[in-house]
Amino acid sequence: MAARADAPQNARMRPTDVRVARLADPAGPADGVRVLVERLWPRGTARTQLVLDGWYRGLAPSDELRTWYGHDPDRFTEFAQRYRAELRQPDRQAALERLRELAAGGPLTLLTASGSPEISQAAVLAAVLAGEQ
């Protein structure tokens, strides 16, 4: 991706619009690039049923963290802290940077199979992409 002429070469790309949606939500024209951020492919979902531009399973929480969390709303704050720490691991940086590039180019929709996307890994990842620490 080429840098803008007026932007410093080392400036960090900022997302324009990062959204979180349920995988079951219908795709819309405002979604832009749609990527799944689950470690496991959702049960009962045929790959041909989805409008999907990518699957970033390497950015999903570790199996241990995902199992510990269990989408318990009372654990979300600690889950978010632990997940942010996992996202800082070197092996995740290339994929995270690719999502930043996608987000800088236009709308990016992070898809989750969670019934509560506001307390999912997609919500945490969206905040990270928006520069929230």
C-alpha cells in the first residue's frame, strides 16, 4: 500500500472506519472489507453462505484465553487486558498490521460468531485498531 504524499513515511496508518458485526448479520454495502476473527470456523456455517474477504484466525485469542473467558460478561475487562497482551506478541504483528492497512483504506468489518459482539474479541480488536490501549 502506497503512503500518501503528504504523510511521513513512518507515520502509523489510522483506521477510517472499523466495525464489529455478528457473522450471522447480513452483509451490507457499507461493510467494506469483511474479515472473520475467530480461531475456529463457526459450527453449522457453510463457507459458501458468507460474504467474507478473509479469515484472520491467528489474531483470535488463544484457546486457553478463549476457554477461560467463555463470554462471561463479568470477565470481559480482564479478558480484554489479556487479549491485548496476546496481540502484542511478535507472531501476531504482521496480521495486525495487515488489518491496519485494510482499515486505513476504507471500512473494515470484523466478524464474530459471538451472540454478544460488544463483549467479543472483535470488539477488543476494533479498539486496538482504533489506537485505544
